[in-house]
Amino acid sequence: MKAFLKNYRQAPRKVRLVAGLIKGKKVDEAIPMLDFLVKRAGFPIKKLLLSAVSNAFQLGVKKENLYIKELRVDKGIIMKRMMPAAMGTGHRINKRTSHVTLVLAEKTEKVKKGKLVNKVVSTVVKETKSKKVSTKKVENKK
């Protein structure tokens, strides 16, 4: 479940500040964080996250099981502009853009069947042994 935001008109180093906050979080935790974030990149990344959730929903994955596996911010094209300076010269201004890639994954609980079965079997065996012992003691007292 992927979503892309290309040529977002903000410098990558500013967008990475927002990306670092929500990377690895569950989707249900990340959306409210982006709602109350003061940074300008918060709103576009929230829209990107909701787009990725919608893509996952199309594949039949529940929102509750999703977490942000990867959130990568790469540099996009650089628009070059000139600022007039003294004596007819000009200074170059670089207007940087970002490419944002968001990858969601489904988090499932992994249960090792062998160990779980062994624990259940061992507790059942202990309980049956203790019950047998207690019944023998009761019979001996009579």
C-alpha cells in the first residue's frame, strides 16, 4: 500500500522534520498528530497518509491494522530564480521541491504455535495431576 507526493513545493529538510515524527507509528496515532502539528508540511503528509489508507481499503485491509512502514522524503527538482543585486548582478535563489513516498504495512501478531501449545498442555497436565493428588488425599482421609 503505497502513495506518492511528487514535486511538493517545500524543501526536503523541512518535510523530513514532520516525517520523522510519524515514521513507524500506527495510522490511528499518526492522523491526530498531523492534525495538531504546527508545521506547514503536516497537512500535505496527512492527505498523503489518508490516500494510502484509501488504497489499502481498496485491497481489503482494515485501518486499525496499518502502520507506517516507510516514509521517505527525497529531493525533487530545483527551480532556479534570480534576485537582482548591486551593480547589475544577480544572485541565484534555489526553490527546492520534495518527493514524498509513503508505504503502509499490515501489523499482525505473530504467535509461535509450538511454544503456545506446550504451555497449554503443560498447565493442563499440572492441573490434572494436582486434582488427582487432592482426590487421593480425600479418599485416604475417609
